[in-house]
Amino acid sequence: MAAAPRTAPPGTRDQDAGREPMLRFVERFAMALANIGLARMPARVFAYVLADDAERYTAAELASALQVSPAAISGAVRMLVQARLIGKEREPGARVDTYRVYDSDLWHTITMQREQLIEPFEQLAAEGAELLGPDTPGGRRMRETQEFYAFMRRKLSGLLEEWQEHKRAGFGEPG
């Protein structure tokens, strides 16, 4: 059985003049993602799935679109799936996996996933602050780290609610 039908096939822009500028944009966006810590190939794949029109991609389609080897795509999608930036699916009876962005409110979803990572750092920093003591430079830095993460955790929910309101007003979409 073939993969699920697409809303637009990957490379829809292959036949029109919009393809080359889109790929240049993907490379620029990927470079920005790489500059903040995402490995280069996962950054390229993620930028591509954000910018292209299709809902789902096979590894072969991604390799072809980005003009890279299937092995490069394999490692990139594995990292993106582990980081929960994209999802991996397989249709019943299909022989290939497909990859996609799950949520129509992508950045809200990604931020909520990252919020779950804050509390362990907050707790670990608190442990370090206690262990090192308040009168040591390391202890003070750990206490500040703990307070920073506590502050971010408290503020993030409200900020995401503001985003939902902004999205509804700006895009006319439900939050």
C-alpha cells in the first residue's frame, strides 16, 4: 500500500519558477537554525518541511529535494523525530515511513514540549546551589540558574496564552 495521499506533492514547485528561491530560503533558514545549535542536516530538513507545501515526506523525497544522500536524511530525520520537531508515521501495509510536522500551531507545540525540559534543570540547579553553598561563586551561579528556570517556567504559560490570542487576532484561527 502506498503512503497516505498528500495535500500537495513534495516538489510541487519543481515545475514552476518558485522552486529555486524557495530552496535558497530553506538554506538561509537552515543556516539560522544551525547558528542556534541545530545540526546542519537536521536544520536543512526541518527548514524544508516548514517551507514546502506537502504534508508528508518519505526519506527518498527529502533526499531528492535537498540533493543529499539517503544516509544524510536518515540521521537527520532520526534526530528531528527524537527532538519531536517532526513526527514519523507509517500507513498500514506501507513499506516506507513518512515524516511530517504534526501541529498547525507548530511553535506553540514545540515550546510546550521544551517547557517539560525546564523543571529538571531548575531542580538540578537547586541541588547544585545547596551542595555548593550560597557563599561560593559556583553556588551563587547555580542559585541564579535555578531562579532563571523557575522564572521562565512561571512566565511561559502566560506567554503561550498571549500567543494564542495574538494568533486568533492576526490569523483568524482558533487557539
